[in-house]
Amino acid sequence: MSKARHARPRRSTRRVARTITIAGLGAGITAAGAGAAFATDYTVKAGDTLSEIAQANGADWHQLAKINNLKDPDLILIGQTLSLDGANKAAAPAPRKVSAKKAETKKTHKVETKKVRKAERKVRDSRSKDRSTSSGKANLSGAWAKVANCESGGNPRAVNSAGYYGLFQFDRQTWRSVGGSGSPASASAGEQLMRAKKLYAQRGASPWPVCGKYLR
């Protein structure tokens, strides 16, 4: 006669949630352990806030409020049981990434901006020089500045009714003899100075009987 076998009691497949105390939340907010993402419910204790409960259980407080039909998330009662089941975990915002192409575009834009500004400075400097040499007094120094001031008051556009022009009061024939063309008063102050130095190399200070004393 065979012995009756006692059937072994089947082990429950239901997992038992163990709770652990979450440090730092004062009242001891608990979360599920041993394989569970978080506990299926939570009993509100003194000092709890919905955001702390959600944070301790890795959930989003908006989801907790929705699941528990909380019209006012700031109003939860001591002893109230909150369901945590079905709450999505809070997702951290993804860091913004700048593509290599966008970064290169920004770099190129900066370089181009620097080039444009540099070009604008050159134009301004050029215009400033033109103003100083094409009208008003020229930027001369030393003995030649004294000669120009003596002859024309330092005005490169000075015209004498006797037929003398520019800073150093060239007549047209003398101006052409040193390579000039057109009217001396129409040339830049730099060209007038260059022609005057060339004339001085050929004839000394004699072309300027009075003002040439500054060149001796």
C-alpha cells in the first residue's frame, strides 16, 4: 500500500514589499524595496509634502496628484493613503546639445564679424587721413610743416591768385618738372610733400625764397 504524499504548499508568487526609511525626509517617507520600483501606497505623515513623497519613490508628483485625484497638491492630510501604483518616474530634463555644425557656424560668424569690424576701422582711418590731407591743414611735422605753414597756412587746397598752388605753392611748370600732373592743389598732401622733397633734392631751398629758411 503506497504512502500518501503530502502536497507541498505552493509558494506565493506575490512579492512582499519591504519598506525602507528614506533618510532626510523628517517624517520617514518609505519606499518599496526588493525588486519593486516603489511601494503601491503610502500613508501621509506629519511634515510630508507631495513632492517629497514623489521624490522618495522616484515618481512624478504631477502623476501622483492625478492618480489620487488631488485637486490641490499642496493639501494632503495626515493619515491619508496615497496610491503610488502607476505613477511614472520623474524624467530629468535632457541636456541641450549643440551640434558640431551649429558650433562651427557660430565660430565662423565670430571670425567674419571681426573681419568686418577690422575693415570698417580701416575705412574710418582712411577717411580720417583723407580729411586731414584733402582739406584743412595737413599732418606734417618738422621743417616741412614749418615751410607749409609759412607758404599756405598748412592748407593743401590753397590757391594763390598769382598762380601758386597747394601746401608748398607750386606753380604748374615746377609741379610738372618733378612728375606732377594736373593742379598741385588737387593732389594729396602726401604727394605734395613728396614732390616738394624731390624739388628740394634738385634745387635746394631756392624755390621757397622766404619760407625755405626752415630747410637750411
